[in-house]
Amino acid sequence: MGKTGTAKLVIDGAYSDHNIYTFVGIIEKDGYQRVIVTFIKDTANSKGIYADTVAAPLFEKIAEKVLIHDKVL
């Protein structure tokens, strides 16, 4: 379960062509609960890219590693 976000960055007081992509997700199993937040700041004009294609997959990779590390899986 989670929520994506794609937003324009403000640079020198004005919206720029740069974006920040976020995904906040919750992982739960039995009494195990974690919240993971991913942020990706682009460095170039990234038209047509949204958080679901960059930040959500990063969350998935991190969540898998956390679950393995914490011996939940």
C-alpha cells in the first residue's frame, strides 16, 4: 500500500522544469510494520516521467531488502 507524488521543483522562487518523485509505502506482516519513503530528484528535463515509474520501483527494491534483512521473508 502506498502513495506516489510527482511535483515541480521551485528554483530561485519559480517552478522549474525539474521534478521530484516520491513514493511513501507501508509494509506490514503480523506485528511487523515499516514505513519507507523514497525521493528522487531529477537533474534534467524529464517530460513524461512520473513517480509510479521511478520512485515506486525503488520502494519495491528497498522493501524487499528490508524484509529479507529483518528475516520477515
